[in-house]
Amino acid sequence: MTTQNLLVELFVEELPPKALQKLGDAFATVLGDQLKSQGLASAASVVTPFASPRRLAAHVTAVADKAADKAVQQKLMPVTVGLDKDGNATPALLKKLQALGADVSNPAAAVAALKRAQDGKAEALFYDSVVPGATLQAGLQKALDEAIAKLPIPKVMSYQLETDCELPGWTSVNFVRPAHGLVALHGSTVVPVKALGLTAANSTQGHRFEAAVSPVVLKDADSYAATLQKDGAVIASFAERKAEIARQLAAAAAKVGNGARPIEDEALLDEVTALVERPNVVICQFEEQFLGVPQECLILTMKANQKYFPLLDAAGKLTNKFLVVSNISPEDTSFVTGGNERVVRPRLADAKFFFDQDRKKTLASRVEGLSKVVYHNKLGTQGERVERVRSIAKAIASQLGDAQLVADADQAALLAKTDLVTDMVGEFPELQGIMGGYYALNDGLGETVANAIEDHYKPRFAGDALPRNTVGVVVALADKLETLVGMFGIGNLPTGDRDPFALRRHALGVIRMLVEKNLRLDIKDLVGAAMQAFDEALFAGSNDDRLVALFAFFNDRLSGYLREAGASIQEVMAVTESSLAWSDMPTALAAVRAFAALPEAPALAAANKRVGNILKKAEVEGPVDAHVNPALLQEQAEKDLFAALQRFVPEANAQFDAGDYTASLQTLAVLRAPVDAFFDDVMVNAEQMDVRMNRLGLLKSLHEAMNRVADLSRLAA
């Protein structure tokens, strides 16, 4: 058995660029895993993926030409079934052995070769055999078939291939794109596997226009990337091609000077990497008159429509220069430059036209048009939605500020969706909110309202900035709460990975604003305000269950948000089950984590859990009052606990009221000794009812003091 490196390549027509990297990684991963599972490659074998616009390939190190034979022991049947009373093979056993390929010409010898072993309560017969290891051709064929079958293909194409047989005809093939070549090299030897109507060879095709030779003949598996780059003018590695594009973009920006830098967009860089085989970055420009259009419009049209990299100056402002990643490298690049400049000009002219036309009408004049835009067939139009958002925004603003905040929030909420009926947003939906901010400034509404209109969609994604001002926060909260309450009200809940209305993102946005803006607003009050904005019938009857589901949904997002700080699930549950405002929970979580590190924490958490259980049972018969009559204290341990509560709880409460939750919990840690003594020496359920209720009142006082910051019983093991 010898090992050599293996190279497999599928040469196809241009693959979908947004899926290329995923396709390349999946092809290589499945191929390598299959070879390893068959024993043709080891765990130490290195799998390297290659992916270019017209090829998927994988290089696997140390692949054997034949897998090692494998000893296999197979259970046949219970002894009582396989052997008769004289120990001879039964017909059932002989038939089973024959099916496995064993020699049954001498039944006695066949039985003697079997092993007997206990299998549960019964004794069974076992057959030892050696399974020949897979040959490379058979194993690679299986691996290749599996790799192709498991490709995450966004959309399958069906095409026809002429049959390779004596009778002429055509066969239908289904794949992501028509395939035209297959390479399989084990060292320098071609492995004659087949796929998609193709038989493996040792040659492929290079760049459509710049390959030095055609076809490109590969000497061996290890020379694949170098030969393809030298003779085929193709950088086969996705990662290397991406790095080369990034290097050329930076060099071109430096050549422009004045601190110019290409816009950072990882998704665009990946897409362009998937569009070119050998990148060549050129510098282009457009007329400065277009810079009067909001830069977001120009950037979006260059990125989305043309896959260009706009150049920003040192201050982050758009310049009139942009970078193009070409797939050809002519000596004279003027044709490439001129062609791209001609192509982008009408795109920018369209953006300027939309911007100029939109500014001829005020946002206020567009409000009526929202009544003609359907939001959801069960929730009405965008106009009706705007009225609900206004109602919620006014309720929130009245809790946070004065009449001016209420007025500004109401105006921003009224106009926040009006840019949906502008020409610019109709062409570029990604600019909703952004264009509303520009048009609000054009209407003379001031930065406060304009920024709120732009920011009310924030945070748009994980890690996105929050609204810049309080008006923006109010409208953003109102908008997200309206969406969440409305969608849960009609039962349109996210399931699995399906969340078409981005409800998870909306819930996390609400949490982030309450916490990071330190807003002491109760989520139940906020949801209540949102409910009042809807028709009462929406929340009648069984929809109470949907509100329970909404609060559970919020709690799940809150737990995930808090756990990002590295806290355990027990610590997070301790905090989220308290009565604290969400804005206080990160501070409380830090306090709980500090408390959990104290030596007294385990005993106090266990005692807290015990106290909770005692009170829960006692309160079945009636509420327990957190009141203690010192005259009814009989045992020294309960007197000591009462004295400790009298001494330390006021200090802990003062620290709690000052927001120093860590100090509050650490002050209460001194209660460990009197609490332990109480449970060792005092019987809570005394026969005298007044003594029993007094002791329960003492425990109730302890429980309330210990659980102001968090439910410490959650920390109990």
C-alpha cells in the first residue's frame, strides 16, 4: 500500500458567485471525509479546497491506493437457533453463512470456526471475517458521488449530454452548472472515476482569454495550483485570490493618495473574488457633480449594480474615484477604465434624478400615500401601522421626557415610513430610513427629527449602532414593539430558522436600547402600550397565550444577550427571574458572578432554595407576612438570625438603592453562619401557630432581603 497526494477538480461553467465559497468548501470537506471514512486517507491528511468561477477542486494529502483490510466480527443468531441439540448447524445457520460468503461444504468445520459469546441473557454465535479494503478507484468514485450529491446548490440546472455508447442519444444531467471537465490525479496517475457524464483526465481549462495554453495539462496533484496560475492564468485558491484583491485594492487607493481607502465590505469582496479568476484592479472616476447626491445612494448603486469599490477620503466622505476588479490584464487599461466609467454614469444619473424628483415633494405630503401600501393582510396598511407607531411612541415619550419630546417623537413617527413611497427607496429598498433623514433635512425639520427618522430602523443587525438621540430611541422602540406585538397577535411567530419579519432582531433591538441607553422602562408596560394601539379583537380569547409566548420570546433573547458576557445559564436565570429593570441586569449579573465566587455562596444559595420551598408550601394555606415579633423568638439561633438581619439588611438595602449590587450581596454573605445555625437548631413548623408564623415571617424577611438583586436559589447545585 502506497500513499500519494490526490487532486480532484470539476470544471464547469460560471458558478453562482454568492454561493461559490460555500460550494468549494463543501466539495472539499465531503470528499476528504469520505476518503477518511473508507480508510483511504488518515485523520492527519490535509484537505485543501479550491474554488474559482469555473472550478471546484480539492487537494488531499497522503491518500492510499488501497485501504487496509479490516477484520469484522458479525453476530449471526442465538446458539439455540443456530445449533440443534447435537451441536450441528441448523439450516438457518448454514443459509446465513452462505449469504456471507463462508464455505459451508463442511458444516462441522464451519461451525467450529464460529465463536460463541454471551449476548445479554443468551449465548450467540459470531462470525469473524476480513473485509478487503477499498481500492482508490472505487473509494474515490463513492466519495466523488457523495461530494456532488451533498453540495449546497442554491438552484439546480438541468442540461443534456450526448450519450457515450453505440446508439446515439442524449441523457439529462442535473447540477448547479453544466460540467465540462473532470480531473482526478493520484500523484501523477489518473484515477479513472466518472461524474456528471465525464471521465477523469489530467487536463483542465485556464482563463477564457489569457491562458498561455489550452488545455492546461497537469503533471501531478501537487503542481495543480502552480500550473494553473502559470499556464492557465488562474489563481485557483479562493483565499489567495481574495487576499490578492485586497492587496491590489489597498495599493490602488494608496496610488490615489490623500488618505483614500476603499469601502470595507466583506460580502462584496467575497462576491468579487467569486467573479474573477485572475484579478486586476484599475482606478476609475465619475463626474464630481454626482457628489451632490447622498453618498449612501452612490455607494449602493456602485456596489450592488456594478460590484465596484467606492473610494472614501480620510474623513470617510465619498470621492469621485472608484476601483474596479477586472478579470483581464491588458497592457493598455484605458478600454477597461473607459468602459466602466461609461457604464456607471447612467446609474449615477438615475440616482441623481430620483433624488432631485423626490425633493420636490415634502415627506408630510406623502403620508396619505401610505394608506395605499399594504403592510400585512391581517394588520392593514402602512398608514394604519404608522398610527399605531405614533400611539406607542407618544406613550413611551411621555414616560421619558417632556411635551417637546412627545411632540418630536410623534412627528418622527408620523414621517418615518414616508420614504417608502419615494422613487429612491422604490429603486433601492436598502436606503429606507436613510433617505427619510435626508428628505427631512430638506424639508427643514431639523436634525433631531431627521436623525430619528433615519435611525428608527436601528439596530439593523448584530453590533449595529443604536439611535443617536432620545427621539430616535423612542420611535425605534415603538416601531419594533408594534411589529412584535402585531405579529405575535396574529400568530405569525418565527419557527426554526424562518423569521421573515426579523422578530428576533427586533426583540434584541428592544433589549439593547433599554439596557445600553439605561432606560428604566418595564417591558410589560411597553407591551401593554403597544397592545392598546391595536384593535381589541386582536388580543381576545386565546391570544393571551400568544402574549405569554411573546414574553418568553423576549426572555430568551435577554438570556442570550446577557450570556454574551460569559455568564453561566444559572447566573443569567438568577438575574432574569428578579424584578429588576432590564437596564439594571448587566450590573446585577456582574454582582451575582462576584457573589458566586465567594466561599459563602454555595451554602447561602442552598439555604435560599430551602427557604423558598418552605415558604411555597406554607403559602398554600395563606400568605406569609414578612413580619417578626421579637417576643415570640424562643431559640438562640433564631434570635441570632433576627439580630443579623436587623444589623446587615439595612446596610445591604442602602447599597442596593444606590445601585451597588455587588456590595449589597457581599454584605449579605455574612448571614451564612446564622442561617446555617437556624436550620441546624430550629424547627420551623412548631406546634404553636403563633411561633410557627413568626418563624415563617423571619424566613420571609430573609428571603426578600437575599433576592432583591437576583434569585440566588438558581445558583444552588
